[in-house]
Amino acid sequence: MQSGTIGEAEGDRRVRSILIVGGGTAGWMTAAALAHAMPRGCRITLVESEEIGTVGVGEATIPPIRLFNETLGIAEADFLRETKGSFKLGIEFVDWGRLGHRYFHPFGGYGKPFDLLPVHQHWLAARAQGCAVPLDDLSMAWGAASRNRFAPPLADPRSVASTFDYAYHFDAGLYAAFLRRYAEARGVVRVEGRVADVALDGEGGQVASVTLDDGRMLAADLFVDCSGFRGLLIEGALKTGYEDWRHWLPCDRAVAMPCATGGDGFTPYTRSTARAAGWQWRIPLQHRTGNGYVYCSEYLSDDEAAATLAANLDGAALGDAWPLRFATGRRRLFWKRNVVAIGLSSGFMEPLESTSIHLIQAGIAKLLALFPTRDMAPMLVDEYNRIAITEYERIRDFLILHYTLTQRDDAPLWRYCANMAVPDTLALKIAHFRDSGRLIARDMDLFGPASWLAVHVGQFNMPVGADPLLGNMADPGASRDFVERLAAAIAGMAGSMPVHRDTVARMVR
């Protein structure tokens, strides 16, 4: 019987070398994950240039980032300390549905189901009977966030303190530096340089090598394009094409500016405030607050955007306005030949729901799940692209929901959004909820029913009817009693939690 290990036989087609083109959050997340998954037998190199800046729009995240860190064995306290991070329980939306109105998109659900129906159906029944409890008050995440408090969820499923989830705010530049140290300690080699040329092989059209501006040539079996909007490999070399979604998501520019955090501004949630031509983000970190104005250049000049942002900071500005231009959309293919695009090179989702870093994480996860041989089997490439395209379209629909449900008519942008045609996949979800409050899920929805519920109700897409089962299961009085008791339990539990700043301070000291 022949000895040896799998892959050592004659004709071994394993990928022996990977070149990541570009650093930043996307490049170093990819490098760290690959180094962790393949501790031997594959050379991983990352090329980046300190002269080329990185895009740092991803300082707010969603809960799956915790799984990424845990998979890499990164302790939460170390992560928060190294990235100046804070906790995030969701996003507060201000002036989106109507001027003067606000609502919360929580991480986690709204209580626990009562009978066989979701909590919001009982809330609708109680509301019809005159109950004044807001939907937000049935969310444990909002109960804590609104009081500026945070503690990790409890494991006991009987407690309302088990019904929420959380993510982080952090400095994306510090996170990339942290992961660089992690990756280099596990054998990843960093090369300083700017890519000047990309060579394709003459037979299959795969990328064979890249040449740096000083003449060095770097070859590999598999290339990961983390070069940002430029897409040096996926677009520059392979001409993949781009699907532009600005007719649905018209904001195409942003300006960012950090400021000092003062008073009780160290909140465990992100804030998104709708402005006349877009919206402003607010992200609290340990050492500063991140701010930005995402806007549509058709309705606002760059100078006006910078002035509006500067006039709406919570504290003293800590830097100059930093501009960014983009087109929300995606590459027509995310994986082509032997190039996988991860991060901004694969497409861009405006940062309304903090999905930028998650899409990096999702791209890495798919690459590991469908990791190829040097043959780059078409069925793997096709499956990767099918999943990635579906994920992007599901997120796209959720982002459009925020714009199309607005009742604002005070500015051209909002009038356009309120009247635009939306994708059929989104129109169906809106119609189902408007009819009976049903939340229709689709394959690979990143955002679950609670997220969709928050935006539907928060932006006044109220159902005209209820789930027919409700009338056969509980009387309105029982629904009202359940809703009021749930709100009281959440308020009591939230009031007992420690202040967010104190929780972070204890963890990072």
C-alpha cells in the first residue's frame, strides 16, 4: 500500500501560492483568514503600497463580524483594545420616514413569539385596541441602547436579556494593522510596491503575474483582488464589467470628518440622520466619533456637503473633510478565471446598513468553502458567483426599502425615491407586509424578519390587515397584556445593565 498524504501524489493540482493585491481591511482580513485556514503548504503574499490610501467606510459592522474574530481566535477584549472599538446594538434612523421622526433597527428580535405568531402580530392587535407601546420598546437592543447601556446577552433563553445581538464600531485602519500583525505572525509575506502591469497567460487568459513599478514580478496560482474601486485585476486586466444601481440607490458621494466625543455621545449604536440630499452617519469610538455625509451629487455640491457635515458634528472637528466617490452596484462576476474580487473591487454598497466589512467576510467565507485547485473548476466559479450575486441583490433590496418608503417630499432626492420603481423582489415583500404584516423571506437574505419589520413600521408601511391566524388564537386583550408585560420586562432589565462606557473601560484596561 502506497504511503503518503492526500495531495502528495503525482499530478497534485493544489493551489501552492496566493497573491493578494491590495491591503486595507479587505486585504488583511483575507490574508489573516487564509493564513489561519492553511497553516502549511501554501505561500500567501500580500502586495500593497503605502502611497495608496485605503477607503475606511466600514467602521460600523453587523453581528457576523464576531464569528470572524472568534474563528481566528481573537479575544474580544484584545480586539476592542487594539481597534479603539465600542459595542453596537443597532442603528437609530432619524428623519427618514418623516421629518421629526425616528426609529431603531435592532440587532436581535422583538421579544419571543407568543403562541405560534411573531410578536409584531400581537403588537398590531394591541395597537388596534389603543395600546400605545411603541414597537421599539419590544426590542431588548433598543431598551439598552436608548439608556446608553450595554452588557453581553444572557445565555438563559427564558430571559428577555437573551433576545438581542450585537456588533462593533471600530477604527478600520487599526483593525487592518491588527490583522496584518496576526497574518505576518502566521507566515504571510507583505511586499511594498505599486502594481504597474498585469500579465495574462496566452492560453486560458488567466492572470499569470503582476509587475511592480520597480520591475519586480510576482506570480501566483490564485489572485485575490483587494485593490478597491480600481479593481486592478478583476476589471483592469479581465474586463469583467459593472452593474450600476444608482437608479435605485442614487447617492454617489460621501465626505467624512472625525470629531471629538463629548458628554453622553459614547452610544452603543450607530445613528443615521437623513439630510436634504442624503444622510449623515455617526459612529462613536473610544478615541473619537466618526461622521460622514453620504449624498447625491445631482442635488448637492461637494462644498455644500462638507459644510453641512461640519455644521452638524457633536464635538470639535479632528481633521479635514475627506471626500469619496462611488457608484453603488457590483461587478458582473466576482470570480473570473483565477481572480477573486473581495471588498470594494467586487462592488460597493453604500454604508447605510454597515455591510461593507460583512461583504468582505462573506467573500472570504465563500472562497474557503469553494476553495479551488489550480484548474479553477467552472462549477466552483459559477457557484461562487451565483451566491455572491444573490447576496448582493438581497442587501440591495433592503437598502432600497429605506429610500422608497419615505414620506418626505421636502427635497428632490426624497421625492424621486418615494416614486421610483423598485425591483420586483422588493415590491413583493412590501406588498406582503402591507397586506397582512407578513415578512416574506428569500434565499440568502442577510437581514432577517426583525430588520425588515423595523424599517417597514419605522417608515410607516403599516399593514391594512393582520395574520388571519391571530383571530383564532388569542383575543385582543391577551395580545395587549402580552405586549405591555414584555415592554415592562425589557425596561426593567435594561435599567439594570451597566453604562456602555463602563463596560468597554473594564474590558480594555
